Amino acid sequence: MDNIVENNVVDITPENFQQVILQQSQEKLVLVDFWAQWCEPCKDLMPMLEKIASEYKNDMILARVDCEQQQEIAAQFGIRNLPTVMVVQSGQPVDGFAGMQTESQIREMLAKYLPQPGDAEMEKAAQLVQQGDYQSAFPLAKQAVDLSPDNIDAKYLYIDCLIETGSVGQAKVELETIRMADQDQRYHTLTGKVELAEQAADSPELRELEEAVKKRPDDLQLKVDLAVQLQQAHKVDEALPLLHEVLLTDLSFGEARKIMLDMINALADGDPQKSLWRRKIYSLLY
């Protein structure tokens, strides 16, 4: 028993079968590897499984069954081909594969059953989103995506936070990276949110200001007015470059510096734009 806990790789025998397959699978995921000495693919597969098991010492047990030595156990599972790998949870096989698989394919299968990097951050972010606190959820959602870039749940949560904290342009970019296979209802909901945000931003007042800025590009006050309108329309990623242009021309112009600093401070912690624009404004000031 101690050996299993320390090492989390165990050879199955009739003596420990019940303890590992039935009892320990109530608490941990048990990955059962059916192999034999004569099976060459088995020898290629086993180091991959051992490597994955070493990364999940607290959550998983790799249980190896030598089908030549343990024919009864192999027969009990109805094994016909080698290698065969089964995922056992709560005493029941829930998944698996026969034949050779790549390491990434195995990891993809196991991701459904094992805790993934960023899960804790994502859970906290989701709770905050439910409370409507997108500002506090943002850094956690960003962290979850950074820790596990392929986690589609984290990605959707992050995109939602981007939209709600005013980075609609960045949200659109992120939505474009989502594979067709992952485009579920959440994808359509968020695409709809982006469209609504853009429609809200397309007010007559905003369009008039944009036209005026095109006609009078040297009018700094017009640019400041447009930046304020853009922020109110959740387009802070368009507002900040405008204010930066104003300050590059005249660092002391009206309220431009204060407005820009307020906008930067209002960005969610963890938003890459926050550190980018802070650096840019500080390089102007000092």
C-alpha cells in the first residue's frame, strides 16, 4: 500500500487487484495498462504512461497488467489486443483505447478526468463572473488561459471578461483563434456580445466625432472627446491610442493626461493593455 502511494505505479496481481482497481479507484483515477513482454508497441507506450503518471502523483495510479503472467485478470477485462489501456473510476472502466497512441492523444483523453493547470483560477473567475464582477475575474481568467492555453472553458471565460472590461477588439482576435470543433453555444453567445458592443459603439454622436477628427486631425480636444466616447462604448483599446497621440503632441493638454491615467487604472489587473499603456505613459512623463 505504501509503495503505491509513494510511487503511484503498481503491477497488478490477484492479491492487490481489489485494493487498487476497486478501492483506490474510488479516490483516484486508475489507468490500467495491459501489456506483455513480446509486444513491441507496449514497450513504446509504457514510458509515456509512466511519465504522465509521475506528473499526477496525487490524482492517479498507473496499474500495469502483464497479460502473460495475469491471464485471468486480462480475461476478466475481455482484453483482445495489446496494448490496451483502460481508465477506471469508482471501480468502473469509463474510457480507454487499444493500440498505439501519441502522448498528446493520451493527455487529451485524461484531461477529462484529471485536474488541469489553471482549474482553481478558472473556478474562482467563474464565481466572480456569476456575481457580475468581471474586473476581479479578469486576472484569474487570464492566468487560467496562460497556465492551460488549450483549455477551451478558460478561453471562453477570458473572452467574456475581455468584452465586459472594454477590450472588445482583443476579444474578437481571441474568438478568431477558436477551432471549428470548439465553436459551441458559448462561441455564438460571445460573438453576439461582441456584435452588440460594436453596435452600441456605433452611435450617431460617436460617428460624428470620428468624422470631425478625420476632418480636423490637429484638433486635440476633439480627439480627447472621441476617446471618452469610445471608452463609454467599451472600446478602450481604441481610446488609449488616441489619448497617447494627444500627449505626444502636447503633454500638458487639458485633462488628457488625467483621463488617460484614469482609463489605464480602470483596466482589469492582468490585462496586457494595462502594463503596455502604463509603460508608454511613464516614458512620456519621466
